[in-house]
Amino acid sequence: MKAFRVVGSYADTRRKQPFSIEVSAEDEEAVRERVLSTLGSKHRLKRWEIDIAEVTELTPDQITNQVVKYEVGA
């Protein structure tokens, strides 16, 4: 597994709400799917309301989320 940081925004009631999430997955496509699924379920958003601006692969020393660090094995 690899670690990724996803940066983007989603439509809030009055403005765009920025987000930055660390996720572990096999590839970038799986990361995008997981972020859309997670944000959609937590914030009751449609996929088209979520804008992913950047997906960056992280090295083990750049990971700050302890769950992701454990899943990657760092």
C-alpha cells in the first residue's frame, strides 16, 4: 500500500469548504474513489459537489495520520 495526500474542496451551503486528507491505497484511482466515498457519506455530498485539486504520493516520513502510517507499515 502507498500513502497519498488529497487536497481539494467541496460545496458547502454558502461557500467552498477546503479539505486535505491522507489516505492509503494501491493507486491514485483507488484514492480518488475512497475520498469521494468518504466525504460523500460523512457530509451527505454528491460526487459532483467534491472537487479534488491534487493527489500527491507521500514518503513514510511525510505521513502525519497514525492510521495511514499503520496501514502503510511505516
